[in-house]
Amino acid sequence: MESARAQARLNKFIMYLVLCIMAFIMLVPFAWMILTALKTNQEAISVDPFYIFPANGWHWENFATVWQSYNFLVLYKNTLLMIFLRVVFACLTATMAGYAFGRLKFPGKTFFFSLVLIQMMIPSQIFIIPQYTMVTKLGWLNTTMGLVFPGLVTAFGTYLLKTGYQGLPKDLEEAAAIDGCNIGQRFLHIMMPLTRSSMVSLAIFTALFAFKDLMWPMIVCTNSATTTLSAGLAKMQGQYGSEYPTMMAAAVLAIIPMIVIYLIFQKQFVEGIATSGGKL
């Protein structure tokens, strides 16, 4: 008995040790980014000697240089507004489409859902030209709606919500129908609230995908007043070239919104990832 307990403690210790090592490895790039942002360019590119920490003081002026070169408040506003609108539209359209595919019977249901699955299999870059054409026709170039346009509907979200609705017991909907609820009432008051975890998962993934989106903002928003953080960083790379401390300072400023969002919605992040079985 005692040997079994000792073995269990040893296994637990090894597991936590491995997890700590993996966490440390994942945090190293972030720590290196912050340390590089506080160095001079010569310290950042020096190999012999190799500087881990700034040798001649902490150079906070790198952040001031980037902040003055680009209006980060505008980039923050554009990025957060794009994320918010994409999350709202994705959850709204996906939950309705997911309910229709998961709970209703209508002609062509299998065919239309096959189109959704096909869209998930095709690389998103294929849709850039037709999407750009539509945005141009609508006059949405260099606008927030132009940034949001590809996220108005989501095949992944439709599939995720369809799976969520299919996992709910039929008795709930049948009982609501017996009580006199129509389809809209059953959807709004009975079924949709029960898929909260799936919608939280969809919101998390949509926010992350929107924040990381680079190609579409660079194509549809050439004006610096309407672009996002990812596209702004790409333009900074062209401007500052090999000035690594300045680039790292810009990167540190760029990740602040997602860190703040995570700290505010930490509980929802963990719940959404755990219940969906997904991973970032």
C-alpha cells in the first residue's frame, strides 16, 4: 500500500515537472520578446558577447518611438471593433444555421450541409478574390464592414453549433411543442440557451482568428486609419527593417488587447475550450 502511494506521488511529481517545463518553454518567446524590446539594436543582434538582459539599462524609449510612429489607439479601436462584430455575426448566424441543420427537417438539408463541409475543406485564400470583388461593389474598402465581411458567416461555427444542438435531448423540444411553443419560441427560449458553451467556444475561436488575420486587412484596408494591429505590424516591419528592439516593442504593444480580453474572460475561455474539446 505504501509503495503504491509513493509511486502515485512520484507519477504526480513527474507529471507536474513535465508540465512546468512545457510552460517554461512556451513562455520563453514572450520573455525574449520583452527583453529584446528593452535593448539597443546592437545588443539585440550581438552574438559575441550574447546579451540575455540589456547591458546598458532598460531602453523604454523603444516603446515611445513605436507609439509616436503609429497611432496605436486607432489600431486598438479598429482591431477590437472588428473582433466584436465578427464574434456577434458569427454567433448569430451560426446558431441559427446550426439549429436548422441539427434539429429541423427540410428539403435539401443534406445537400446544403455538404456545401458547408466543403467550404471548411477549401483553403480560405481561394475566397479572397470574390470577397474582395463583393466588398468593392458594396463600397466597403477601407471601412470596418470591409474588415468584418469574411466573418459574417462561418462554416466552422455552423458545424460546431449543429453538433451542439444534436447533443440536446429531443424531449425538451417535444415538451415545449406540447405547451404551445412555435419553432421560434423553442429556438430562442429552450434550445439556444442550452448551447451556451458551444457559443462561448465559437466566440473564443472567432476572436483569435480575427486577431491573427493578416492577409485580409492588408488587402481591404490600405489606409492606416482603418487597418488593424496585424497589418500595422507588417507595415512596421517594412519601415523599421532590422531594428529588432523597435519591432519587438511594437509586438508587445500589439498583444496587450488579447491579454486584457483573456484576463477579463478567463473563466469563459477555460469553460469554452474544456466543453468543446478543442485546443488553441
